[in-house]
Amino acid sequence: MSGFRHVAMFGWVEGTTTLQQQEIADRLRELPGVIPEIQAYSVGVNAGVNPGNYDFVVVADFADREAYLAYRDHPAHRAVVDQYIDPLVARRAAIQYDLE
Amino acid sequence: MSGFRHVAMFGWVEGTTTLQQQEIADRLRELPGVIPEIQAYSVGVNAGVNPGNYDFVVVADFADREAYLAYRDHPAHRAVVDQYIDPLVARRAAIQYDLE
């Protein structure tokens, strides 16, 4: 499989509710219907297996780097980040890489 | 798609070489041949698109949580972590989640 993958993990601020987290997941899951560059999109909540984990993750696949950048900078994506994610983020980890 | 996904990102200590990183990738990529519980295994190096990114990522898919735990605790996996990864890790971010 070739392509370009974006992975972002988030740890939420203390007091973040499961309802808030669910709303973020719901908003993100609307993006593949709005941003055609998204080829695959997986949103997940920490299963609680290991201590120290992050709370939330997005794994998104694109044809190439340019398609990822279209997603990154798309107004619909920015709106979710600005309105729902950023106010609750305590820590974030991200990477993008070429799929082989 | 159902299943259980493990994602781990690493940032290496200063001075880590691309050769060392490549050796880690090579060792990890041997694991699907040794640990039958691994259904899909993707190893990637930061593409350098965004500042602040982690350096390296593993995305691994399993049938369920138990299959992931078999991988996590498998001697072949532990050997790579202990001998190649741990000595170079400056920061690590991880999550496991149910695939929908």
C-alpha cells in the first residue's frame, strides 16, 4: 500500500467529559464526507490497556502529501480543531509518514 | 473493519542517526513474521511536514485486545524494545483503541 498517513494523538485537560470527547469524535467523523482527499479515517478512544496513554487518536490516510495538506488546511477541519479540540488539549503528539 | 489497533510514536534522543533509526525499523518489520497475532503492521519515519512532530511511528492491528497483549509481551518484541528502542527514546506517545 502506498500513500501518506497522518497520525495525531491527544490528551485532554482534566475535567474533559466523555460527552465532549464524543462530540469531537462525531465532528471529526463528518470530515470524510466533506474533504474528498481523505481516503481512510479512523478515530479512536484509548482502550485503557496501558498506563500513561493518550486519550484520543486520529489516523488518516491520503494519496500523497499534498492531499494531506489539503485536509490539514481545510476550513471544515480547522473549524473542528479550533472550536472543539484546541480548547481541551493538554498534550498532542503527531507524525506524518509515507506508507510503503 | 473491526479489530484492535496499537499506535506508538517515538522521539529520539539528540544524536540518533538515520542508520540507528533504520535498524529499529528493520527489526520491527521482522516481527510480523514472528508474531502471528499481528494482522497489519506499519512503521514510518516523520516526513518533516510539520514542526514539533515525533520522529517515528508504529501502527499495528490485531483481532482483539488479547492479540495485542500477545504482541506487547512477546519476547521478540520485547527484545527490539529493550535493545534498540529504549536506549534512544527521548519521548513516547501511545494509545490502543477498538477499530470500528
